[in-house]
Amino acid sequence: MSALFHPLIDRFQRRITYLRLSVTDRCDLRCSYCIPKGFKGFEEPAHWLTFDEIERVVGLFAQLGVSRVRLTGGEPLLRRNLPDLARRLSALPGLADLSLSTNATQLAHHAAALRSAGVNRLNISLDSLSAERVAQISGRDSLPSVLAGLDAADKAGFQRIKINMVAMRGVNEADILPMAEFCLARGYTLRLIEAMPMGETGRNTDYLDLGPIREQLAARFDLRPQALELDGGPARYWSTADGRGQIGFITPISQHFCATCNRVRLSVDGTLYLCLGQEEKLELRPMLRGGADDATLIAALRDAIELKPERHTFVEQPEKIVRFMSLTGG
Ligand code: SAM
């Protein structure tokens, strides 16, 4: 069936092959750069796309050449029966890679089930190895459960685990080196991320320019730039000369990577966002619930891809995006 369809290519000749799928906008943490403390505006459950609806949309995307899907949120492990959804999605023809982003607080309970349901890669968010700093940033004493989640992920057989660390000026700079040592020792790929001005929480976070940090880490670990990207994603990777591991740098602010953007995002309420840092979107839920047939949905997806903006404007217009990351699906 997939051969019948032309792939999704936007106005800037970028081929869309990757969907980030938010399965909930809720989270058990309140990271200082993400969901504001006391936030009450979560989507009502009646608006959450059901597993049937999600499977249908992802199936259509797969027919249009999207081969990779990442489950995200909010915290995806808060969505009940997530392994059931993973099993359904990983069985879809054309889908080659199903991955998950998680804060890992509940991963110890779910790692094995997710692995056997077809999730083949994990990204885990962790901003420090200091329990005190993790509590300060995430609003909860979450480090012990995250470390238990990592142990469970290793035991379940997940390979090439990536650890995402938001680097914040004046907050966790001192934690970068211990994180790099920990990740290299455990065989994980550390990825440092510049904080983005999404919502007032993101805007109130001082991003750390990763250029100088990269130089320091390169000297400390004898890092060389990797010629090939690991996964067609936003990170630029540097590898240790002895081949022990690599560290990734995601620099949306100091050096944006929009020219190679290959992704779109579907939020839990069925809104398709064409860019993390712009407002262009397509509301799919009314179509799905209004009886649209597959041909109509495919035409709407193609039209939406035409709207994909050339780039975000986080630097020029930092106040533009009022939604915070967890709503769009980070
Ligand atoms: N709960 C899951 C997790 O923790 O990975 C998935 C969703 S979370 C929103 C995805 C990623 O977005 C996390 O790595 C988080 O640190 C990052 N994030 C959230 N707000 C951000 C911001 N303003 N700038 C940069 N990264 C942000």
C-alpha cells in the first residue's frame, strides 16, 4: 500500500519521516523549564486521542513514508496501558523504529513490557546526578526512581540509551562533567540541550551556550566530531578517540538545525504541530471524530506539511510560543 503514495516533502525539500507522538500532556514532575508549578490547564480526557485514533493516524503517516515514531508527552508512562499502544504501533507496516522519551520515574515498572511491545530505543531525561539538584529542578526527590529505571532499562536489554540533559546557566553547569563520566561508564550517550524559550517557564530559564562546553568536554575526553549523524536527529555528536562513546549537543539557540528538520508532532488532543517553535498546526480530532475517510485525512496531512515553517524564531521572538514543551510533545 505504501508504495502508492508519494512521501511527505515540504516546501523546503525536507522529507518528513519522523512523528513525535504525545500520549498525554500530564507529568509527575514539574521541571523548572517545563510545566509551571500549580498549572491546571491540562487537556480533558474526552479530548485525548484514543488508541484506535492514534493507530489510525500513525498508520496513515506510515503510508506516507513516516518510518519513525517517538512516544512522548508530558510523561508517556502516565498513559495507562502504554505497552498496548506500543504493540499496536510497532506492528504497523512501514514503521521501522518505535522509541520512547521518558523521565524514567516509573520506568522500573514498565521497561520489560515496553521492550517486548516493540519499543526499541529509549531517551531518558536527567539533568543532574545530585539528588538535591534533581529535586530542585524537577520539584520532586526523583533521582532514586530514575536510577532504578535506568537499571531496569539495562536489564530489559535496551541498547544505545540516550540521556537528555537540559543545560542551564547557573543551575546545573557543574553537573555536566559528572553526567558525562557516568554516561560514558554506563555506555549511554549523553545529549546536552540548550533550554528553549517555550512558555514562560522556558523563557525564564537561562540557556547555556554549548559551544564552550563542547570545547571543555572535547579536551577532557579527547572527543572528535563524528562525521555521520547517528539518527538523522538534531544532535551533533562527538566521539571519544578510543571509541568508548559519544556525547551529543543539541543547540537550537546557538546554532539551529532547522534545515534538516524531518519531523512533525501530534499532541494528545489531536493537534498536529508543524514546528516546535511556530504556531502552524492542523486540528485532526474533529476530522477523526467527524467521520473523515482515509483519503480526506491524507489530503489534510499533505496540505498541513505545506505549512511547515522554514525555521523557528526562538532567538528573534523568544516570547512567541506560549505553550510549554510538555504540551507539544517534546
Ligand atoms: N517526560 C518525558 C521526558 O522527560 O523525557 C518526555 C517529555 S519532555 C517534555 C521531553 C524533553 O523536553 C525532556 O528532555 C525535557 O527536558 C525537554 N524540555 C522541556 N522543556 C524544555 C525547554 N524549555 N527547553 C529545552 N528542553 C525542554
